[in-house]
Amino acid sequence: MIGFPSLLVAIAFSALVLPDLWSALLPVTAMTGAMAFRVRRSWVHLRAPHTADRTG
């Protein structure tokens, strides 16, 4: 298994080498993350509405 620091180094290196790829992937990743967060929040709301209402 790859250690976390070496993973960060690999990500930073790939960002330096392939900036075009990263600039293309960033919006897709952000959209996917936002969608997953929204789905998770609605799923939590469906499972336990009282806890979701308390947090706002």
C-alpha cells in the first residue's frame, strides 16, 4: 500500500507534469463531490429528519 506522503508527492508531481489534465479533471471532480454531498445530505434527511433539522 502506498503511504500518504508519497501519494501527495505523486499528486504534486503529476500536477506539475500534467497541468492540462488537472485543469480538465478539477471541475468534474468538484461536480461529483458536490453531487455526492447533496445525495448524502438528502439520504441522512430521509433516514433521520429530526437530526437534519437540528443542524439546520
